[in-house]
Amino acid sequence: MIFRYTNLETCHEAMGMVVVIDVIRAFTNAAFAFSRGAKEIYPVSTVEEAMKFKAELPNSLACGEIGGIPPEGFDFGNSPTHTNTLDLN
């Protein structure tokens, strides 16, 4: 079995079975966040945008990952195993 990484620039070249893991994980994480009391989730495009948003919105949290690791300043990653223990009420 051969694994190939693709992104938005190269996804049109993908062949065979395609699995989109990060999107599935992010949406699963969002479902857990809502189940733990999150009122709103604001998707952003960059780490900088997330940190700016977090700084401007009191009591907000930043979650996400780059290469499987939460960027510096983020509160947690995309793993539902972290989100499912939070009290977001």
C-alpha cells in the first residue's frame, strides 16, 4: 500500500481511494465541543487569524493543528479525546 499526502493545491491529482482525515477529525471535534457546551465555532484559515480572533473575543479558545500538533498559543488540538473532557458552558 502506498500513501501519498495531498493538499488543496494538489488534491486534483489524487487517484484511487482518498481519505480526508483532518476534516473528519475537525468536525468530530466540533461535535464534541458543542456537546460539552460550546455555543459557537468560528473556522479560520490561518494560525494568525485564530490568534487574532482569540485575542479579540473574551473567553474564546483556539483549537487546531498543523502537522498533527497544536500551534503555540492554541488551547488544544483537533482531538476529540481532549475536547470531550472540557467544560465549555
